Amino acid sequence: MTEMSRHANGDSDPYWEGARQRRLLFQKCKGCGSVQFPPRHHCAACWEADLDWSESSGKGVVESFTIVHRAPLAEFRDRVPYVVASVIVEEGPRMLTNIVGEGALEVQVGARVKASFVSGADGETLPQFVLA
């Protein structure tokens, strides 16, 4: 593995490494088959600690969203307006994320989305979503 992300810990480093490779990865329990996000040491469904990583299709559906018009911090002023959304990915987990790209501000509940990877000024690669 490469250098650990500033966001990573022992449970999430493979997730961030996948993001750097522009791959959306989730933990999958070897015991019950549950797919989970965010990464953690044990399965949230059965509490087993035997987890693998699997690649997501990157497809999902918008469950809910809000459009931010007032930046909560000075660092976000140049980004408003932007969309924060709850996305249910095809494999089952829910992600709180951004909808970015063309038409993002026209997002609707039920809209189909797909993963996109945005590299920030700090060099981190963040999984986000675009309208499909």
C-alpha cells in the first residue's frame, strides 16, 4: 500500500487506497455477506470481525439531498452552491456525499448516480457522485 491518507485509520486505509486508484471499495462480511460503509473493525450486522473488501459498481440512487447556499467555513465559500446527498449504492450501503458535475443542482430524490473521484488541492481523492 502507498502512504496512508490523512483521513485513514487501520479500518479505512483500504477504502482510501481504493479512492486513490479511482475504485469505490466496501467491506463485505465473510460470515453473513453484509456489505457496509463506513469501514469498521467488525460487521455491523452480525458483529463478526472477518471482513473482506469488494469493489462497488459505483451506481446508486439519491435518497435525500440538500443544496448548501451558505458556506459553513471560509474554505467552502468558493464552492457554494453545492449538493450534499444521501446515496444508497447498488450493493446496499448508504453514503453521505456530494453530487458534482453538470446538472448537480437539478438533482432529485430517486435520481440515478454513479461514482466519480475528485482530487482536492491537498492531494486527497474523494469519492463523490455525478448524475447518471
